[in-house]
Amino acid sequence: MSKESFKNFVREKPYLADYVLKNNISWQQLYEIYDMYGESNDIWDCSVRALSKALDINWEAAYTLSA
């Protein structure tokens, strides 16, 4: 997944930028999740509250697996 495809993806889902701007997650973390799950994963289609919960859980699991 390229940076350009990630930028286009975020433009299509502006709530992700809001999530980053509110300091809930960094752009790097969001990109790594995007790279791990891809664009078509169901995680991107849920509500902001559900996404927040899913990202927190999935990010911790991803971090634990890579550490």
C-alpha cells in the first residue's frame, strides 16, 4: 500500500482525519493499521465509536505481536 493510496483513502473517509486531529491516534499508527488491514476491511465501515474501540483493541494486539 502506497502513501498516495492512503491519502486518497483518508480523503474518502474524513472522520479518520478527525480521529487523528483529536489526538486519539497518530497518522503513523493509522497508516500501519491501514497497511495491515487494507482498504476493504469492515473495520473502516463501522461508527466512529465502534472504530475507536476497534482501533484501540487492534492496535494493542498488533503492537504486542510485533514486540
